[in-house]
Amino acid sequence: MNNYPITVIFGGGGFIGRYLTRVLTKKNHRLIIPTRAPFQKVYLKTQAPPGHIELIDFNPGNFSAMKESIENADYVINLCGILFENRKQKFNTVHVEIPKSVAKLCSQAGVKKFIHVSAIGANKESKSKYQQSKFLGEEEAINNFDKTVIIRPSVVIGNEDNFTNLFAKLSLSPIIPVVNTKYKFEPIFVNDVARAILKAIEEKNNEGKIYELGGGRVISFGDMIKLILSTIGKKRIVADVPMTLAKIQSSLLSILPIDPIITKDQCLILSEKDNVVSGDHLTLKDLNIKPTDIEKEMEKWLWRYRSGGEFAKV
């Protein structure tokens, strides 16, 4: 068993994590997954043969637990990220301080490689705190550990995502409001992201490099919503919401004790550069991965929102 690589995944209990555990354990990686409330993440153990996955109770503020997890690791992966801030979680803490701390520990422990998952659009000059923090986190990771590899995916979609499922649910309304329907992104299937992380681990001489991951199909926000509607067999009006109105709406939503549909920071992102592969960095092609057809994949989970489907009346 000692011949198999030991890989630590921070944020392994999230959306990408469940797919990554399958991909890595098929390659005989033994996984240590520090996560909040590990008793709620036992489903991860069903993704692999017995003994391949160890769940550890982890709080980002517990530095000693982080150190203990990394001490005997061959590889470390950071998937930790948030889309919006709340009282408990801030962009700087999650996107900057965690990769900084992890990178330092990787250096001390002699880890072979650290894979830090960021996002396309990470930019120090952005007006968005999300994009700023993503860029600063990349800097901290690379500056504190020279064997760091950065993964920047575009919008990640899959069975449990908060994007296609959200707009499929909104199809209960005759009108679907969208901020900046012309904004473009390059959605990528979650399993392709997991495969890319594995390939980035296996690839030689890519330390310090950045991979931008897009699904190969650049699509506008408005057309993506229409594609979702087409997949579930519904016709709805996709209305372009003026940015000024969206910012007012996001301010009002921010005071409610619920997860916001859109935030002021996300409005800033939608008013800046499109979320697509720039051509300035390595891509899926450099990892010999052909992107999955997202339209065919979406049919596998969005059927639930068709008339008579599981969530059709939710």
C-alpha cells in the first residue's frame, strides 16, 4: 500500500471533489480529505474501494490539522472556493490565506506537486473582489511553493451544479431575467476538470504553469439559458436585465438571510472580460483531453425538470 501515492484534497467534499475522488482512486491514489463535518461526507467513500479514502475533521483556522494532513503527502490539491461572501466566509480567507498556508506547508513537507484550482478571470486589476482574491491566491501559492500548478476552469457544470440546475428551476416562471445576456463563457463538464487535475499531477515539468480549462464551446449567457430551456423542452422569455437594475436588486438581496441569486460582486464580473480561455496559457489540449459535449451531458441530469420529471413542480 505504501507504493501508492498519497494525495490530500482540501475542499474535497464539494462539487468537483466527488468527481475527483473517483478519477484519482481509479489510479490508486490514497486520499486524505480534510473537510468540515466529515460525517456528512461519507458518500465520498462509496466512490472508491475500501481503505482508499480517509476523511478528517478540518476547520480552515486549524493550522496544526492542516500540517498533519500534508506531512506524509505526495500531492496536495486545493479546491476550496466560494462564489459570494457571508458573515463566516470571506474571499480573502478562502481564496488567499488557505492557498498561502497550504503552499508553505507543501514546501516544508517536500510535497511533489501542489495543484491549486482557481478560475478563469482571476485578475489583480479587476473591480471584482472575487477575481482579485483568486489572482492573489494564485500568487501566494506559486510564491510560497515553486512546484505549484494553477488550474483555471471556466463555468463548471455537472449533475450537482448551481448553474444549470438553478436556471432549470427558474423555468417555472414565464420570464427568466438574465444580467448581460451577451456575456460569454466556455462551460466545462466537471469530469473533464477532474481528469485535467489528474493529468496535471502526472505531467512532467509543468511546475509554475497555468492551465485554462474551457469546454471548447464559447456561448453567451443568454444562449446558454436557451440551451438549458431547449434541453428540458420549455419555451420561456429570456429577458436582459439592465446592469443598473441588477446592482439595485443584488443590494436588496444581500440583506436577506438566504443565498443570493446574484451579488454586487457578480455584477462586476459580468461587466468585465468574458469568461473564456485567453490563449495565453496551457489548455486541455496540452493535457491531451478532448472536452466532453456539454449539451449531451446536460440531458442526463436536466431531464428532471421536464414536464412530469422529478423536479418539474418543485
